[in-house]
Amino acid sequence: MLTPAGSAARIFFVGASKSGCSPLSQVECSRSCVALNCNSVGIRYGKFCGVGWTGCPGENPCDELDACCKVHDECVDKSGMASVKCHESFKRCIKRTRKTGKAGFSRECPYEVAMPTMIQGMDMAILFSQLGSSKYDL
């Protein structure tokens, strides 16, 4: 039986997949590097970063941050969208990339703008994943 918190998490994930936000339901894929909505939940960065945004098979990431997103996409494809392990690993990859001191491929969306947005998004994903887990039910 789901608790109210578990129900909220389930609604979030089902809503995301029905709205086309899940990489698994993605019909199209990206072949070009983009930088859109860099400081909002609707971020699209590189070819692989953003909810429902992924690169086409065989495409190379645009930079190291985009490579982190590619690895995260592969992880959630294998382990599920609610995988806290995938989300935490992604956050560690972002932090390692930040330490390089590089700016990323886009002047309009430099790392110092895109990274906090992605970390905040992962924190929300972790929260919803935990709310939907019986391990965290009270």
C-alpha cells in the first residue's frame, strides 16, 4: 500500500513518462549541441542533458558535462528513473567536471549556470525517488 508521499512520487514519475519527459519514451534524439533554458527545470544542454532529452545512438557528448548526462541516461535506462544510485553518481560526475575549471561548449550556458540547475534537478529526483520508496515510508 502506498503512503501519500509514495503516491505523490508515483504521480510525478507517471506524469513525467506520459508527458514525453522520459528518455525511454523519447521518439527523437539529438545530433547537435544545444543550450536552452539553462537556469530552469526545462534545461536542454548538449545532446544528452535534460529531462526527455538524449543523444542519438553513436553520438559523442559535446563536453565533459554532457558526458556525465550520457552516463546518467544509460544508468537510468538500465536501473530505472527512480534510481537514487544513478542520480547520486551523476551529481558526483558534475562535481568532478566542475573541478576541471573548464567552461563547457556553450558561452550562453556556461558550466557555472548549467551545473547548479542540474544538481537541483537531481536533488528533486532523489527526493521523489525516496518518497516513492517503501524504505523511507514512516
